[in-house]
Amino acid sequence: MDAWRKGREFVRMIERNQEILRGDIVRTEGQLTKIRAEIIRLQNENACINQKIKLLTPSGLLQRGDIYKGIRKQGTLLTQLQTIIQKITELEGDKETHQQEVQNLRIAKNMLDKRHCKLTFYLQQLRRDRLRRRDNNAENEIQEIVGYGKRNF
């Protein structure tokens, strides 16, 4: 009886931990989704800046001032491109760490699920045995009363 009660408390604790892990997994996957969206946005911005740099490359004869102005614009665009590439690299690293965290959380949740199933099955067996013993004891009492009469009661 006491083992069954303590076991149920332990099962409830495992279920709480499972809920916490589910919440952590959902939260981390949400962060991963945001990171992926940000990476896609930055890659689009990167492509746009590359296109602008290509458009600033002079073709044909131009004045010296126009050429220098185009070179200065290309320099600023290259600086922006470099910062975007750095951000993408940082986000890729963050994405890898979050993916590893999700994988670890799923492994932990899987272990808790297995423990929960095993413990629940074991506790169900204990409860069935306890109920069977209780029914047998009640039946034995009834047979004893019928067999010996009510004189002892």
C-alpha cells in the first residue's frame, strides 16, 4: 500500500518533469524558428547588397569623380556585407547550439517516458495484486462467517 502511494507520487513527479521538458522543447524550437527566419532575412539582404555592388561596377568610360564615388559606395556596401556575414555566422552557431539543446531535451524526455511507462506498469501490477488480496480476504471472511456462524461476532 505504502509502495503504491509513494510510487504514485514519484509518477506525478515524472509527469511534472515531462511537462517541463515539453515546454522547454517548444520554447527552444520557437527560438530555432526565429533564428532560421533571421538567417533567411539576412541572406536575402546579403544578395541584395551583392546586386547593388555589381550595379556600381562601372562599364564604359566615366569621369574620374563618378568612378571614385562608385568606389566609395562599394566600400560602404562591402562593410555592410561584412557585418551581415558576421551576423549570419553568429546565428548559425546559435542555431547549432539550440539544435543540440533540443536533441538533448528530447533524449531526456524519451528517458522519462520510458521510466514513466515501466513504473506505471509496475504500479498497476501492485494495485491489481492488492485489490485481488483485498477481494480474497473479503471472500474468506464471508466464508468464515457462513461456515462458523455469527457467534464470534
